[in-house]
Amino acid sequence: MVDGFWIVQFEGLKGNGGGVAVFIKGKVFGGDNGSTYTGTYVANAKTINARVRIHNYMPGVVSVIGIEGDYDLDVIGNVEGDVIKATGTPAGKQSAGLALKLTKAGELPG
């Protein structure tokens, strides 16, 4: 099951970075040193599809894919136990995407 607390690692043409995300009941919430992530996802035992709004709250921190400001990211990935390997593509923008690796760090209570 995808619901849980995840470590997010990403790499784009302009660099790499990491953050955290919580997946809960079809919604995702997270962030890193310059952006917050909020969105929705659909997952099964093998795949995940998400649309995530990337909100840049620190104007001096540049996106690893070179987009300034806020944007939507379409994420498609494969679930392999406690690891998700995925790609993210900016929705409606002419920009290179990024590679993502998420590692489950914990289960949610309840």
C-alpha cells in the first residue's frame, strides 16, 4: 500500500535534491527546502499516477528542472515494495522532466 511517509529523491537537468511526502487516501502532501507539494494520486500494487502542484515558497531556490515559480507535475511510476521509481513531467510546459525515487520511511498511524 502506498499510504505512508516517504523520502523523495529527485534529479533534473539543473541539479538534484530531496524532500519528504505523505501519501494518504489519494492525496499527497510534502515539501523540500524551496517548495511544497500538494496533489492527488491513484495507485495499485504495481503503479502510481499523480498530479502534484509544486509551489515555490523560496524564490531564491531554483527548480531542478529550470521552471521558475509554481507548476503542476504529472508523475508516473512503478511501485516495488517500499520503493517507487518514477518520472515527473511538467504539465503543459516545454521543459525536461525529472527522475524520482521514493523510499518509504514509515507507516501512518491508524
